[in-house]
Amino acid sequence: MLIDPKKCIGCGLCLAYCPVKAISLVRGKAGIDPDRCLECGNCIRLKVVNCPGEAIYEPAGIYETPRAIRRVLSDPTTTHSITKVPGRGTEEVKTNDVTGRVCRGEVGIAVEMGRPCLGTSMEDVEKVTTALAPLGVTFEECNPLTLIMADRGKGLFDPYYRKERVASAIIEFSAEEADLEKILRVLQEVAPQIHTVFSLDVIGCYDGNGVLPLKARLKALGIAPRVNAKVNLGLGVPYVIEKEEREKRRVVR
């Protein structure tokens, strides 16, 4: 995003709309720091409603550059061309009861890095993915981050995007439930090396007796999980629960 100094009247209304304080007033005119700007679109939406001079604009061709990843992972109104959903990750990680991505005996992991008022660098994201890759995890195919990896086996991103910053990014993958301790240990080790915050989502399935084995496993590791569920819980028939059933369906397809 940029601000046309000829149109800007210096009212300062746009300053409060930038979550990372990339907009500032200099000599009575607002300007955007391109390094801090995450291309989240907050200010351009302000233009439509409140900018008196209609001075905020998107430069032509800007999203044909590495900055395109900023828009995809920072603007909640943008729909990814491949995942077909808006946002930083995929919807399945939050709707597993009807998609069956994670089966019994498995654990789904989502590492949500950054927050709208802080952001995260792709270099920090890569520190986490390269730490996880040696465990043999399979990064989610339909996640925007996975799609820009140059080497998924090593968790390395294409250098074209490595210097970019985004509002938030979600690293998604699934693994065997028995590997949970190793995964958590790696995340604890890499946490002090990054310059942002992250939250950890752990997805599991209830067994046939209505017990969530994952909860006891986390408790044994000294972690008290906050059990969350989305509003669709119980409203749909599980697509698949057992790994064997899932593999059969893949063969059929």
C-alpha cells in the first residue's frame, strides 16, 4: 500500500487503522513504511469509508512480486487461489469432525505464528519448519506456506519469499500420536530463537468410548490443554475415523 502525498491532507485518521504502525505523519503528510507494511488491507478499506483525500492506493503490479505472500497471509478478505479459502491456513484443521484429516492414533498440529499487531517474518517461520522437518513430518499439502516451500523435506522456503513479513502464518501437519512428545520438545527448543509469539493447536479424535486419549497424553507431558470445538461439532457425520478406512478411500479415488 502507498499514500499519494498530493492527495493526503494530513488528517492522521489512517494511523489508527494500521495494526503494525507502518503509517506515520512526516511534515504534515501520511506515509507508509514499506518494510513494516504487511499488505493487510486495513488502510485501503479505510479509504473507501473515511479517507478525506482518498489518498491510499495499491501500486500496479505489486502483487506480482514477493510481497504477494504478505497479502495472502495478512488480508483476511483474500481467498487463496489454490486452497480456495480465505486466511492463513486451511479450514480442515478446525473442522476435523467432518473432514477426517486426522484419524484415531494420529495428532494434527497447527503452529499459529504471529498476531495482527505483531506479525512474523518468513525467516522465523522457516526456523520452525526446518526444526520440525527432521522428525519426518508431512506438511499439509493445501496450506499456503507449504506451497511456497523450495524443499519440503528440509522445511526450506523459496528464497524469493524469505525476506517477507506477514501478519500471521499457520504451519500445519499431522503425525503419529506417539511422536507428540518429540514434536513438542522441538517446538520448546526453537521458541527462544524466534522474534514473535505462536500458539499451538493440537487436534485429536475421541475413541469409541467417548474418551480423548490426547488429553491424558498432554497432561503426562505437563501441558494443560484448553479443549475447544467449533460450532459444527455434532452437526455432520465424520468423514472417516480409522486410518485404514481413510487409506481405502484414497485407493478408490
